[in-house]
Amino acid sequence: MREIVFLHTATSDRLGHMDHDAVRACVEPLDMYELPDIDLSAYRAMIVTGGVDQELLWHERAAIRRFLDAGRVLLFSGQLVRPWLPGIGLFVPKEIRSHRDYAVRIAAPHPIFAHVREEDLTMRQGLAGFFARGHNPPPDGVEVLLELPGGEPIVYIDRVSTGGTMLVHSGGDLLGWGIERIYEGGPPITSAVHNSRPAAGLGARGGRAAGDGARMRRLAATYNGSASQHRALHEPKYRRWLDRLVYLPDLAEADLDDLDGLLITERLHRAKFDAAAGRVLGVLERGATVIFLLGGPPPEWLPGARWEARFRSEQGNWMPTWFLHPGDGLGLRAADPEHPFLRRVPVENATWHHHGVLWPPEGAQPVIVTRDGASVIYIDRVSTPGTLLVATLDPIYHFGSYFMPACERFLDGFLPWVVEELLEDAGDGRLR
């Protein structure tokens, strides 16, 4: 048994960093949802990867505190949105006026960053901003290793908050950053789960006004407890369109019968989501609407979808060349320029990267397509009694990570269109 446990998110069949030989040789992988059943005293250190369910970690905060007070080590990379790390403040985003605001400065020499240049941390594939976009405020007495230009501590070692040691980074996984360089050269969702008061507005209706006395269509969204989804789904201008959030571990048993639509957000824990397949398909079977924001390959049980991965480089990342060569473009276009979706979301607002494409079933309606006619967004009213909208995009993740301005423009138009037009038309039978 290895002495370092690696808490991962299992959002796909791959385990990310665990695919690398150097990591696999020294760490023990652990699905985050197995944490409550594990005796952590068997390990000397724990690595908590980005995208982890922080609602779960908040629930397990006492076990994490005991682990640290026993003199153990915990390494966390990510934006802290729930107070499960002792003594550490919740994430504060950096106000960005220029790409220079992302510049990383080495505040103190340390073996972790020996032989690493500041520009290697600041820039990735020619772009700034991947390493950190804010900071998790530390207590007094920590050892600051890296800073942003305003002095915000983005990597530090905390030996004062507990009896152990915490290495805290406010951005993408330090472990993953190193591996890629090798290749390149708030309150709980449900009291039933968390034993405390739900946050204001989390379990409540979204608070949308129904114009002219008409009932506004009810749209719920899945929530996986990650920092990016916490930020995006609680943003007031988006939360107002959502009837409620459905915490992913509760989805398989959730009552969805009152919903007109269900928004499936990106980067969900694969096993938890697959366990809820029957619930999701049940929404479609009764004639309601399901919207998939995939951000990657679809589940095998998604009706009618044929997936083709694109823009994945040999280095294992999803960065297409258009980021560095904007003139090349992604070649996206409207399948039907008169489609009402495009009045709310023009093609340029759906253009950042799309991980892959889908070939929809015969009779489905492509909305945004590539040069060769593959779909990035399509609407399927033929595979089930309901309406299925599928997109290969990941706007929730990127907006919630304070990155990719096009994602905000996309969501600004997308959610109002879904509630005011897509669900309204489906509810009135006008789509059939």
C-alpha cells in the first residue's frame, strides 16, 4: 500500500494524472466518494485534486482535521468555496485588467519550484491565466512560495492552522501542471446529506417573475459540488432561471416529475451520473426537456448521440490551434441562420473550444455545426418523446473558473432562451 492517497473526481474513464507512470508508482488513487469509508490514518499524505466535490469535503471536514492534527500532509489545488480546510479563507478572484495581472512571481525559493522559471508558471501554450486567477486567503504565519502581481499568495505552506502541514494552491493542479511540462518539455445543498441548514436560495425557487401571470417553466440543474459549478450556478443572473439545483449524489433518487426541463452540467462524476440514467431518461420519456452540456464524451446511454473527439493534442490537452492562431478559426457556422437560438446566442458566443463533435440521429435538428457538418449543438425530438438538446461545450466550467469570456456571453443568452423559448414551446406542444 502506498503512503500517499490521491483523491480524484472520476469524471471520465481516465483518471487524469494517474495515467502517468511517475504518479501511479507513488500514490494510491481514491474515488472521492469513497472517502467517508476510508481509514485515513493508513496514509501519511493526501492530494486533493481540482474539481473535487467540496460539499462532500465539507461534510468530511472533521475527518480531514483529524488527519492533519495527526501530523499528516495535505496538498490542495483549487478554488476553495466551502470551509473544509482549517484556517484557510474562501477563494477571492483576482480583478483582471490585463494579461499581466496573471503574472506569477516566486516569493521565496523552495525545492518544489527549483529550476522553474516564473514565465513557465505564468504561460501555458502561449497564454496567461491558467495557473491562478485569484487566491485562497491564508492565516498569518504561512510560508508564501508564489504570488500574483498584487501580492496575493497563490501557493503557500501552512504549518500553523493544524498539527500537520497543508500545501495550498489556488489554481489548477500543481501535479498536473508538472506532468504537462514533462510532456511539453458556501452552505450545503441538502440537510439530509449534510446535517445543517441549507443556504439561502439553494433549495428554494429561483425567484423568477412570471410575466402576465403565466407560469414560468421549471428548469433544474445538476450540481456536482465543484468550485466552478458552485460559482456559476449561484451567480444571480443565472440562478434566477433555475427552479432548483439537484446535488449529483441525490440525482438517482430525486423527484423530477414537476420539471419542464433538466440541465445536465459538465464534468460530472461518471459512476454517480450513470447511476441516475433512469431518472434522466424518465424526464424525456414523459415528454419534458433535457439539456446536456457535455464538455467531453457523452455517456453511452445518451439516446441517439454519436461522438467524435477532436482537437486533442499529443500532449493530452484540449487546446485547439485557434487560441494561438485566431485567424484559423474553428470553422463553426449556423446550420440554419434563422434558428431562434441564434438570436440569443450568435455563433461567435459559442466559440471557444468544443472538445469534439456529435453526429445527431436522422431527423434531429443541427443548430451549430463544423465545416464538415458535424454538430456542436443539436436538438433531438425524434429519439424520445421529449426534447433533447446536446452541446459539446463546457460554459459552466469555464465561467465558474473565471476564465473564457465567450462562456459568459453564451450563458447570458442561453439560459433565458431555454426557459423562455425552448421549454415554453415544448410545453405548449409547438415543437412537435
